[in-house]
Amino acid sequence: MLWTIALILIILWALGFIAFHVLGSFIHLLLVIAIIVVLIRLIKGQKVL
């Protein structure tokens, strides 16, 4: 479940970074959240993919 959320956030960030520079800070916040979720999963030892 967390992996799915992280993947969605990364995709939204990528789309926003390319297409919507107006929401730049919000998109980068989504990227940071996605990275944190992935790191938490790695630290807990759960399978990432």
C-alpha cells in the first residue's frame, strides 16, 4: 500500500515538474513525501517492489 502511494507521488511529481511549474513547491513536497515513504519501508525491512 505504501509503495503504491509512493509511486503515485513520484509520478505526480514528474508530471508536475514537466508540465506545471506553477505548483513547483507543492510538487517537490510530493517528491519528498514519496522518498520518505520508500525510506521508511527500506528501514523496516519490507519489500520495496
